[in-house]
Amino acid sequence: MYKVVVTNDDGIHALGIHKLVRSLEGLADVIVVAPDSERSAEGHRITVREGLTVQKVDFHGMDHVQAWAVNGTPADCVKMALNVICKERPDVVISGINAGLNIGKDVYYSGTVSAAREAVIYEVPAIAVSYENHFHKHDFGEVEKMVRPIWEEIKIHDIPPDVMININIPHIPADQVKGTVVTGLDIHHYRDRIDEKPGKTGVPEYWLEREYGKTKIVESNDYYMVRNGYIALTPIHIDSTDHAFLKQMETWSVIKKNGRTDSPTEGNK
């Protein structure tokens, strides 16, 4: 049986993770391992200075689903799933469904995406899935219907173990979705704005906000495609090395070749 570990960053009792498990019914043997409370926007934080606990819990009354709550981050949950809970290596780890998109540079801040990235670190293929309902967090619309065909497709294809797929879904009826596309990250679709507000103790507080529409939107990238009614799938490699610039750096006068005439990348082939 196809084995899937499901996690998230909104907490094990969030509606989105319930929707995700429902969308997998009949397709996979599902184990849920998720934070015991909301841990959004924690990035790839892991717990190293205190112990973690793993507690079996009821999962939305679904008696056939084994579920564990962890008092840690999304990345911690994946570590616990793969090292403590699962008796066999899962075929894939799916993180979500997040209440709100994780597009562009969000992949560096998102706990949802970081959980998927942690699985890839363990060489387990992974998927992060997010839905455009940040301002309507209890309205997941027809998201189960939208993701089901994607799960069916992924099940028959091999995802490289060093790659995760980041999925973002528009908040529109299923019959209005224009299609599913593979696209890149748009890391410039918003910029930060820092708002200063008076604090309760008289010390100013600084609040992080976002400004959209003040940067150039790259057509065909994830933000543009979701805003125009498409489901966007973006493959993200765990290796962040810029191999093209690495080649240029090898020509710098300060770079020592260690007596080799070939480049490190060529020599390791």
C-alpha cells in the first residue's frame, strides 16, 4: 500500500490537514504527525535544547487514521515521523493544506514548506500544498476535489528524493480553475514594509507587513499563475548551489585549485 506521512504547520487540529487526509482516502495508508499547536512562519527551526514529546491523538473522529501530536516545529514532526513513529519508510511526505499561499520567497519562511524540505533532507520525496484562503481560513472550498487528481498523478510517477514539489491553489470553485501548470518561484512579488506603532509600555513596536503590486510581476511564475486561476506546481531542489556562478568563481585569483587542472564539479563526475 502506498504510504504517506501527513504533517502541517497550522497544528494537528487545523481544518486544512483534515481536508488533506480526506483527499487521500482510498489512495494511501496515511499516518499523521503534526504540531500540537499552530507553528506558522517558523521556517526550518528545529528543537535542540529541550525534549520532544509524541502523543497519540484522535484525528477528527477518523478512527482508521493514526495520528500523533508533537510539541515541536513542523520540521521536528517530520524527524519524529521518520525516526520514531514510522516502522517503514513512507513513499512521500505531504505537508498542508496550509491556510494561505506559500509562493516565491515564502518557501524560506513557511513551516509548511520546511516540513517538506526536512523530508527531502532524509531523502524522502515531499510535497507542500497551500490554499489561497488566508483571509477566509475556515473556507477550504473544493480543495479536496482540486488536489485529488494531483495525488493520483504523483502516485504513478517517481519524484526524485532530493526534490520537493510546492503546490499553490487559488481560492475559486473547482470548475473555474483554468488548469494545473509547472512553474518557477516569483521571489519578487511583494516587498516588506515595517510599520511603527506605539507599544503598551511606551516602547515603540515594529510590525512586519507586505506590499504587493510595487514590484515587477514575472508572468508564468507561481504568483502570476495562481492569481490568474491556475494551480501552480513548483519543483524545488534541496541543493541550493548556484553551479553557473560556481564556474565563474573558479576563475577568481584567490581560488586555489589544490593542484588540480579540472574543476571540483567535473572531477567528481
